[in-house]
Amino acid sequence: MSRWLLPALLVLLWLLLGGASSPFLGKLSEVQSNDPGSFLPATAESTEVSDLQEQFTDSRLMPAVVVFERPSGLTPADTEAVRVKAAEFARSPGLVGETSSPIPAEDGAAVQLVLPLSGEDPYQASERVKDIRADLERGLPDGLRAFVTGPGGYNADFAEVFGHIDGMLLLVTACAVALILIMVYRSPLLPIIVLISAGLALCTSSAIIYLLAERDLLILNGQTQGILLILVFGAATDYALLLVARYREELMRQPRVLDAMRTAWRSSFEPILASGGTVILGMLCMLVSELTSNRSLGPVVSIGIAGALLASLTYLPAALLLVGRSAFWPQDAVPRKHRKVTHGIFDRIAELVRKRSRWTWVVTTVVLLAGVAFVPSLQASGTTQQALFLEEVEAVTGQDVLTAHFPGGTGSPAVIMATEQSAGQVLDAATAVDGVAEAVPTPAEPGNPAAGPKTVDGMVEINATLRDPADSTAAERTLRELRETLHALPGARAKVGGQTAQQVDMLAAATHDRNAIIPIVLVVIFAVLALLLRSLLVPLLLMGTVVLSFAATLGVGALVFNDLLNFPGADPAIPLYAFVFLVALGIDYNIFLMTRAREETARLGTERGTLHALKVTGGVITSAGVVLAATFAALAVIPVLFLAQVAFLVAFGVLLDTFVVRSLLVPALAVDLGRVIWWPSRLARAPRAPAGRPVPEPDAEATTPLPRLRG
């Protein structure tokens, strides 16, 4: 009775919890913030300017630029239609200031309107842009095109792209994982149990994240949500694979299901907990980030991984106990006399490592170093906002039209805040900077420049239109020169913000984060490994191999991005994201391998123990690696450059780590170095086991006459 009661209660509790929290998964997009302010450091100059702007408008601005174009030239009917639309928009809700008068282009082929939308709620701002775009489809003369771009347009398109990730990404991920699990277990029931475990982990963690984001205790953006979905799904499946593999192994040794689960759970608890702990601690290192988006990623993902750990260590074993050996049907997971134990290709890999350990790790290292050689060609200095989308969106099309007829920075000016007394001096200095088309103060009376500049707490606001597109390299160069010039003016207390400034500040912060966080992650994960393996040399060995694998992955990524996919570049945060995920996740498989190797070394010696660990964990770790790679590859269905690059780097890196580093490099190094790798633990002082003989299976694998099966 006790065998059934506790597992049944656990399963029931998880199902009730999952049912109550499942609606929050679909509501995460409602608490997303995809505007630049949700990414920027609070101390950035552009953030300070954005805060000061609220004093001039009583609200945070997110301007949307409507551009009308007829390539052959605007007609009188076009001009009248634009005037009517401008009047309609001026009366519509959602604006926090006066709508600008229509601004015609010098070539007579385009005209633009700047709509001052409220940026307090990015979700509502994106909904307002949808309404504007729908309204622009009506009432315009044939041949007159209209697009909504600018910060408001880009925010709406990001919201549109990320708004569908819940269903699409989950469907792709679940199908990929289900297919792999069916191929691994050849059982119809077990994949369902594992997928339910992953789904429960995702639903419960999503509910917690939603409630925290709704109360502004953390910031969630579309990129973070996409990573959360696939990482929780992949990690929960990996932990399930490890537990299920050990459970099946014990079922073939022990007649009682409860005893088999007890042994499997105890043996798997430590490596699963350490695996999840390395990911959580590695992600929490992002809290030292300057970028708000990076800083929020750590807690969001940590909550998801904690959910995956709880589900894998409570719901999953309870569900497996309830179904018993039937979980593996139609396979026969029972002890059987004279059962021949084989591990497929890993028997041959273990033999290769035993005979040619030094050659194996030397050749493997050389191959990885060949990939490392291409790291300098990785273009990770940032991209334009237009390059972020991998499919055509209206904001990008509108920006191209705007750039063709107006100065490139029109609609996204650099915003200058300065003291009232220095306003004239600042205007003169700003217009003298190469790359600034014009600089105009915000008037005290909208539409009446003669009334003088608007003053708030002794400060004035000046909009400087740049000649180049707001997120171009040339605009960034102009922005830096503008800041340098204005900062030097005595008494001006000038600060420069706006879209270009936000881009410059984000690039600087991303570079800082990359240089600061990577060493911290290395130290934290080394400490976890040292505690888990009771050794100092093994953690150094494992960290070295994972870092080498990461560097080789970056090199291969540079080749693929530059020469195969012709990507325009990469964000400076790409190496950081790839590093954190690959080191935190890649070390998992070495944890699975080396914790089993340590267990077997106590009985068989370092060489035989490592090779036996390679054999018995080879299949499950390979399956786990393929599952995790498939889940991260699913990120590529979101047509955003950043996520496509993260998807490739993590998927390729996980496979490289699974098939090369963990299967060949690590065991070959362990066998070649011998018991010294366990220093300073007592295993380093244990007598060396006889070498040079085929590795026998442990005595526990051999079966004896069996008692009556129960459970």
C-alpha cells in the first residue's frame, strides 16, 4: 500500500499544480518588455535622458513614425489624404503629446508623421501600432503606400514575432523531443511520462515568472522567454533520461520495482542536483551584468531550471513507480539469468580509448584547435536594428523608405538634455558636429517655435536629427563625437540619449558583461565540480575541455555565419550567451560521466572504472545531448538574428561536447593520466588496477537465480 500511496499523492499534487499554472504560460507575452529601455543599464546616459524626457511629456515616449510614399511623386489627393489621417491620429487615444504636422520630403515623393505614443506599457504600445497599421489600410488613394516604423514600429514587430512563440516553439520542441525519446526507448508510454514531467516544470515555473514580472520584480523580454521555454524543456528531459537509464539498469538487476527505483534515485540524485546547480549558479552570475536584459535572464532561467529539478526528482520517479515495468513495454525490463550485457558502439569506443588513450586525446585536441583558429573572424561588434529580423517586417521596410527620402536619422533623433542657460551654446555645438543634419529645441508651445524652448527644472530638450540611419555605424560614430563635444561645454550638464545612444550604450554594456561574467562563471562551476568530485584536478581537466569545446564552437560559428549564411554580424552578447549555456550545460555531461567514473573507480581502479562509466552512460548521455541540441535548434523557428545564432552555437556546441569531448577527450585524458586526476582525494592514493586487459562488466551485471518478481 505504501508503495502506491506516496507516489499517487505526488502525481496528483503535480497534476493539480500544473493545471492551475498552465494558463500563465500563454500569458507571458503580456508581461514582456521588448523596448530598448528594458535592455539598458539603469546608469546608462541614454537611460538618464529617457527618465528626464518623462518630465517633458508626463510619460515615457515611444514615438512611431508613419511614412507615406509614392515613388513617382505625391499628388494633391495624396497630400489631402495624409492631412486627414494626421487629424484622425491626433484625436485618437494612446498619444502623450501633440502629433507633428506632416513633414514633406524635399524630393516630393514622401511625407512623414511622428506620433508620440506612450512607452509606459510596451504591450499596449504595440497594440496601438497594430490599430494604426490597420487604419492605414483604409482611405488612402491607390498607389500611396504607408508604413509605421521608428521605435514604436520596431516594438510592435518584436511583439508580433515573440507573441507566437508559446504555441509554435513548444510544438516544435515537443515533437522533436518525443521523436527522439521514442527512438531511444522504443516505448509508447515512457516518452509521454517524460514529456508530462517537462510540461509540468514549464507551467509551474512560468506561473512564478509571470507573477514576478507583473509586479515589476523582474523584466521579461521575448528573447528570455524563448530561451526559458526550450531550456526548461531540454533540461527536464535530460534529467529524466539520466534517472530513467539508471532505473532501467536497476530493474534488470533487482526483482522489486521499489528497490530498483530507490537505488536509481539515490545514484542519480547527486549528479542531477549538481547538473541543475551548475546551470542555476552559472545563470545567476548574470546578476552582475550591466545590461538589464542579461541581469533578468539569470533569475528567469534559474526559476525554470529549479522547476525542472523538482519535477524530475519528485513527479517523474512517482509516475514511474505507479506504472512499474510497464513503462518500458514492449521491452522486457526484468532480471534474466545469463543476460548478455552490451553497450553498442560505446564498447568499441572504450576499447579504442583503452588501447590508444594518448593518441585519442592528442588528435581530438588538434581537431578542436583547428576550430579555435577561426574565432578571430567572428564579427561580434553589433548589428543594425534592421538586421535583427530574418524575415521582412514593416518597421524595416518603413525605415528603408524613410532613409531613401529623408536624413537617415529622421524620426529617431538624438535627444539632448542641457541647462537652460547653455541652450544656445549647445545648439551651436551640436549643429557643428559632422553627421548632424539639424538640432531643434522642444518649443514651450507645440507648433509655435517663436514661444521659445520648453523648460523643466532648468533643463531644455533638444532633438538632433542625424544624417545617417539611427542604428548605423556612421550614426554611432556621430553620436560618440556629439557626446564628447557637448560633455566638454562648461555648465551645460549635457546628456545625449535617443535610439542611437541606446545602441551605443547597449554595445558598451554587452562588451563589459562578456569580459566580467565569463571568469565568474568559470570560478563558480569549478567550485561546484570540486565539491561534487572531491578533487581539484578533475574539475580543472573538465573545465579545460569544455572551454576548448566552446572556443571551437565559436570558430565554427564564425565560418557558418560569415560564409554560409552571410549574416551581417553578431551582437557582442552572443559569445557570452553561448559561453554561459555551453559551459553550464556542457559540463552536465561530464558530471554524468565522471560521477559514475568516481563510483566505479572505487571498485575497479581509474582506468577500468572510467571505461566502464563511459560504456554505461554513453547511450543516455548521447541521447540527452541530442535532445538538448534539438530543443535549442528549435529556437531557429523565431526569425530573429540573435536567437538564430544562439540556437546554432548551443546546438552545435552541445553535440560537439557530447560526441567528441565527453566520448573521447575526457575519458582518454583520464585513462592516460591515471589515478592522479583524483588528487587530493583518497582515490589518488588507491592501488593502481591491472591495466592492459579488456574491461569486464561489474559482478552486479551478472545475474543469479531470481526470487519471485514483485511490482
